[in-house]
Amino acid sequence: MPRTNTTSSATSSTTPHETASPMSHETASTTPRETPPVVSSETGAGTPASPGAVPASPAWEELVTSALLGTDRRPPAAGTAGPSPANAPVALLDAAALHTVRRRAGLLPAPPGARPESAPADPRPPLPEAARRRLAQLLADRAAPSGGGRRGTAPDLTELIPQWLATANLRGFRAPAALLPPLLDAARARTDLRPQALTFAGPLGLWLAALNPEWKFALRGSSGGSVRPDVSDPDAVRRLWEEGLFAERVALLDSVRTRDPGAALALLATTWSTERAEDRLMFLDSLRTGLSGADEPFLEQALSDRSRNVRSTAAELLSALPGSALAGRMAARAASCVNPDRTGGGARIAVEAPHECDTGMQRDGVVPVPPTGRGERSWWLGQLVEAAPLTIWPKRFGGRTAQEIVALPVADDWAGELHAAWCRAAVRQRDPKWARALLGSPATPPSNGPGTASLAERSKLLATLPGDERAGWVADFIAAHGLSEAFQLLGVCGVPWAGPLGRSVVDALDIARDAGSYPWSFSGVMGLAERCLDPAEADHLEVLTTAQDEPEGASPGAGGYWSEAFQRLVSTLRLRAAMDAELA
């Protein structure tokens, strides 16, 4: 049967030739052979060929155009189509094949690159086989396309990768070499995975990352969470500090600071005056680790830095040292603004906000210009109270405790500003007594509480409390107010959730189901429950997986959706238990 002059036949037949030998790649990596000249593969022009040479062929672009349009609409150039139009498709394919052979024959392979050094050894034990298969499953599911729509009852494996990596690192296993590429791909796509993924990848992962530009994030030191540099060799430390890339220097400073805070400060001081402002800011932030009074002289000098951001960070660090000179200056300023009110009959707090922001205040980190919509005096007051040591207030108010001080009425509607500043001070100074006082009772609605109504600020206050106390406070809050405002508070609780907290969350979800709402109104909390509930609770939750009769006025189909959501919760908890056992 004769061939048909169609676009599809020509296109599908020529594509393999084109993809098998793309011109751009070959010319970039090879050099011309110094042999008798051949006709240019792109233009058909060149030095006259010998009598036995192959005739000139049309440019590759012309062949592609004929293939796309069809040989009946765009016949190949003269000399390739043969004696009749019926042979044009065959002639086109022959010309493409000849063109490809000519191009390959006229080029030499490029010189080989230097062989990379051998990968460093990793002394950690290998993964158990069951855990290796599980990791492969988690990484393969990450790359699978999302189905969209309803989630169904299957666990979301991608959300379990961080927990799996944390457990594997805790137990000291090394990553299988064959799974390092997908692991590094996962870490490239998700920055939250990088610290755990790069720790698990170990020295072999860093060696491999150096060979692939797509994984260069792994070489960025502490910003990517990679393995920390060795700081046992003083000469190597000095050389890396003076010659290394910025990210390597940040990682080095973090490592030295963790091991010897004084040595890190001395190392930073050697080049401080020559660093760029943005680099000084990052290096200064490293001093948060192991911050002590020994850092005060250096930080005091940084208060005179040319960069406003550097000055602000230095002031913040100094205010976290209650015995520092800056803390004393801020205490004096704050005490002049906040006093016991002796004009009324009962005890209360009087506030007189500062009338100006002088140069001394600005040097100590007070930002003079407030945000849009904020008054200057309240803005300055908040910064002074935030930076003042909380220990000055009991003396200022006749020996009262933090709880008693917070309960005092504040004159002239300054309570919101004053309490918000105390909240920030409690977080900065990591003071659990003041945090408890400002949180108040979990049964009290946030809008009526003693501190701030902001859930973000309350979450920061909770983070200063011991883990068990934090979980208990959030459990009582959920029991009193439900889940609508609990998501941020749950995020600061330790994993797995303590028994009372887990039961409080499940009870609140059960109540929400009985109310007839859809489960996706609580999708954030349900996702946290899948990752944070104790896997041992799976059997106790089995009763919630059965579909119940929908109450009157319930959203249509809500019962089935809730059953599906609880089935997914139970299956995820059981999968987490299996993962933990495989890594045991």
C-alpha cells in the first residue's frame, strides 16, 4: 500500500532522529574532526566535496518544517524527494537519517572530566530492610500526581516523611545509597524536610549533592540544615572562616558557638569590621545560642553599628540579659512611664507614655517611626516595656506577684498596650511565671483574658512553659472553647500529644460531628491529629469510623464524610505505629 502524504506520518517518523541526536547538545560537548571537509549540516553549504561524497542535504530546520506541515504542502528541498511526489515522505525520512549520520560522523567526543574523589565513609548502621522499603514507598508517593478531590481513607504519606526522618535520625541509621537521589529531590522541593533529610543523607548525601547543581541547597551549611563542619582543627576553622563561602561561614560559626561560645565570639570579632551589613546581621543572630553576660561588651559595641537592623538585633539580645547595662537603662525608662497610681482610692496602674524618642533611646534599639496607624507614644512605650527586665515590676508594685500585677486595673485605657508589651517581654526573657499570669485560666475567653487576645502571641507564651503544663493548658482550652481557635495553640505542643490533650481533641471532633458540620471545617486540626496523636489510641478510635444517622438540620452527607475522615485518622495512626516498629 502506498504511503500517505500526511503530517502525522512524517512527524512521528522523524522525531526519533531528532531526539536521538540534538544538535545543540552535540556541538556543545564535541569538537570538529580534522578530516576532509563535509557539507554543513545546517545550511547545506561548505567546501566542495569529493566526487564520492554524499550530495548536500537541506538544513535540519527545513526537514522539520516539511514533517510538520506534510510533504504534500511543503515538499523537501530539491534533490531529496525522488522522481515522484509519492516518494516524498520516504525521501524526507531518508534525508533526516542521512543528516543525522553525517552530523555524528563529523564530530568527536569531548575530553572526559576529572574523576570525582571517592565518597566519604558513613559509619552509621544501615536501615532495616522493612524500613528501607517504607522509605522508598514514602518517597515514591511524594512524586505521584495528586488525585485531587476527596482524600479518601488512605493516609497522606507525604505528611509522614518528616516524622519518619526524625525517628530514623534519632536511632542513628544511615540512608540507603539508592534512595539518596529521591530523598534529595524531596528536600529540594520542601524546605521543611531539609534539616532532617540532610542529617539522614549524611556525608554521602553531601558528596552526591556536590555533583548535581539541582541539589546545591545541601551545600549551604546551616541554612539548609546539613551536617555541621568539623571544628576540632583550629587551623581548618580559621582557614574556612577567612576563605569560605558565606553559608559555610554561618554554619561554621553556629558549630563553634554550640561547642565553645567564647571561641565563636572571638572568631567573629576578627573580621567584624570588614563584614557587609547583611552578613553582620546573620552572624549576630548566631549569638542567640549560648547567650550570656560574656557577650555584652561585643553587643554594646554593635549598638553603634551603621546598620539599623544590626543595632536592633544587638539591643534585642542585650535585653534578654537582665543584668546587662542596656536592660538597666530600659528598666529606668520603663519605670518612669509605668507606676502605681496613688491618686485613686484603690490600687491601679498609671501610664505616662514617653513624649519623645531621644538619641539614647534610638541607640538602645527603640525604633522612632511607628507603623502606619500606630501612635508614636504608644509605640515607644511598648518597646521600652518589652525591653525592660520583668524582675523590676514586683518591686515597683509593692512586692506583688506577676499574677497580681497583671490583674490590676490600668488607667486611661493603656491596659492593652501594656499587657501586650509584657507578653513580648515574657517571650523574649523566657519567663514562665509571667507567661502563666498573662495566659490566665484556659477557661477564660481570649478576649477577656489578662494578656493579649492574639492567638499567635498566646502560642508564644505557651512555648515558654514546660511541655506537660503546655499540653494540659491547651487541653483545658479546647474543652472550654472547642477547636475553632485551637489550631495555633496545638502547633506548639509536643509530639506525640499527651493523653489528656489527645482525648480532648478527639472529643471535640466528635462533638463537631454530632453538630452536623462537615469535617473539612476542621481539616487543619484533623491533619495535626493524624501526625500528632499517640498511635496507641488507634484502637480506641475505631468506634468513630462507623457512619451514624445524621441529625436533623445536618449538612447533607456529613456523616459519611466524617466516617471517612476518622477511618483515615485510624489508618494513619496504625501506619505510624508500623513505621516506628520497623525502625526499632
